[in-house]
Amino acid sequence: MSLGAIFVFLIVSALQLVDRYLDLARKRGSQSEEQIKLRLEIKQLLQEANQLSTPSTFAQAAKLKRLAAAKEKELAKIQEQNTKKTQSLYDKYRKFLLAAKVLIYALLVLWFWSTPVTTVPRHLLHPFGKMFSWRGVDSATGHIVVGILPWMFLTSRVSKLLCEKFGFVLLRP
């Protein structure tokens, strides 16, 4: 396998890894200290309200539940504001990443357009050899010559699969 094939695979894998990281960061979201504090207060208020379950303390329990409900509304409002801010930020990063991917893929295609990326023995690509071939077969060795477009398609699928399966190891918080 040539160094060009490994180079293309590493670049495509790095782009897929960054894409996966942005997805995970967007899904995970961020919690501010204020949100954590409000959640703890809500939990504490509901616990206190549940402890006051006798008929004589019903008014206090209802008051605590109303206070907890008000704090939950406040928390929902804060989360909505943070979601809007972070969503716009992630959208900007995704647009930049898409532009970088297009540019890098175009440069790789231009760089490897006239030369094969790698050569592979026939028996490894037996039923699909024609799909991956680039001008047929290398006459000196009898191996199938793989072009840049099929190689980029193959490496993007493989790297995406690897990022999905093993991304949790690489992208710990």
C-alpha cells in the first residue's frame, strides 16, 4: 500500500473525527453552574415537600411544590436560551467544517487525479475490482489500480464507521 493511500485515509479520518466530536458536543450540551444550582434547589424543594405529607402541613407542602414549579420554569427558560446560543455556534462550526471538507476533498482529487492512489491484488477485490479500478490493471504486477474517487468513498465510509464504533474512546469529556 502506498503512502498516498494512508495519507488520504488519515486526512479523511481526521475530518470524520472532528465531525463526530461536534455531533457529540452538540448532543451532550453544556450546563452552567446556574443550571446545576437550580436543579439541586428543585430537587431539595421536592424532597422537603414530600416529607410534609400530613394534613396539617399540606399548605407548606403545596407552597414548596409551587416554588419548585416556578424554579423549573426558570430552568427551562435558561436552557432554551443556552440551546439557542450553542445551536447557532455549532451551526457555524458545521458550516466551516463543511467548507473545509469540500476544499480538502477537492485538493486531494486534484492531487491524485492523474496518478493511482494504491494498487491491490486482484483476489482482494474480486467481485468489485472494476468499481475500484483506475485505468484497469497494472501491467507489470497484475494488481488492480485504485483511483482517488473510489478510495475517498471507501475511506470516508470506513472512517465514519470507526468513529461511530470507537469515538467514545477518543472523545472522552
